[in-house]
Amino acid sequence: MVSQLSEIRRRELLAVVKERGHCTIGELCERFAISVPTAHRDINVLMADSAVRKVHGGVEYVPESEGTSSWNSGFEVRISRHRARKQEVACKAIRLLEPDDVVFLDSSTTALYLARELIRSDLGRLTIVTNSGCIASEFHRFSRDTTLISIGGIYNAQLNSFLGGIARGTMEGLRINKVFLSAVGVSEHGIFTFHEDHAVFLGRLIERCETGVLLADSSKFGREALFRICGLGELGVVVSDCKLEPEGWLADSGLSLL
């Protein structure tokens, strides 16, 4: 009977992770009223079937078609997840750009959607800086009057980006007036990621830039992860696909809502 209940719980747990894409261990413990060791045991069983994979602080879903053939397959899955939402966020965010802006685009899939919108737009005289391997691979598609700078460093396959001391050191020498970034989760306590180097890198960028723009589709709100990037008050604008009500903790943060 216990084994049957465990199997039912694991099927339900997999359904939740599949729906959301990824979950923290804490979220799963709260959702199913289980202990951390039990959550890890359930995840290990699902990993044996190649249904999920562990990431820092949590677990993410592995589609049946993906298998385990690629280092950065998780990133490839995220590109197609919530496609319509990310496209809407990108279309809104492009309105915040002006000629002569020096812009940083992070390694998130939503920033990639914004980069592709920029390629299709007639915006010129921009300087775009990125640590995203995916965005850098599309540099040849940008207009000739766009200056493009790729940041090197230690490659992170899950994020398809370059991080570490080399990346941070390079950023210290650049004047960037707008940073566009996304996050695993957004709550009244700030914005979060599963990766420590990622949090340190983006947090330092936010400290140095004039305006931090958070790109967050509706699946990101009310979630947290292991590492905090920054507080909401350190950002300037949040862009989402959903209608953000000007009340509650978002209003208290002082952010402009788009």
C-alpha cells in the first residue's frame, strides 16, 4: 500500500514539474507535504527514468523527445516553453530602447526573444552587450549600425552563457545604461536564480547600470529559488505578458509596470 501511494505521489509530482518546467525542492515538499529526503528519493526515481533532471536547488522536466543527448538541452527546452508569453514580453520591452542606448541582454531565453525582435526592428545606433552564447551566435543578423560585444568567461552549459571572474571583470570596464534580465522566480523578496555565479554576475550589473529591466512572464511570479539576484527596489521596470495590478508588493517595490 505504501509503495502504491509513493508511486501515485511520484506521478503527481512529475505532472507538476512537467506543467511548470522546473520546481524547487521546497515547493515540492510544501505541495505534497513530504520531507526533503522523501522529495529527493522521488526525484531520484524519476531521474532513473530520464523524466526529470536535478538543477541547483531544484528539479526540471525532461521531455520524452529530449533524452540526455546534449549538455545544454535544458536551455533548448526553455526556448520553446511559454513561447507566446515570451514573445509578448519581448514586444513590450523593445519600446524601452532608444538610439545610442548601451544595452546588456542576459542569457535568458526571454532576452533571446528580445534580441530577435531587435533584429526585425528598425532601431539603430545601439550597442548590445551580452554573455549569451545563443544571442552572440545571431550577431551576423543585426544591422550594421549596431555595435555588438560578446562577453567571455567560463561557459555554463545549462544557461548557455559565460560567467565567472573573467566575465565580471570585463563588465566592470563597460558603461551600460540598461540591463534586460530574467529570473527563475519573482517575489516580494526579490528575483532569484538556481545558479550562484549567475546571481553574483547579474547582481553586480544591476548595481552599476542606470536602469534594470526585469523580463518576467506570468509563470515567474510568486516563486523563489536558491540564490537571490537583487531586491525589487534595485530594478527600474518589470515587463510581463500579464496585466500587473498596481497594488500589493509590486506597487510597494516602486517598479514601473509594463
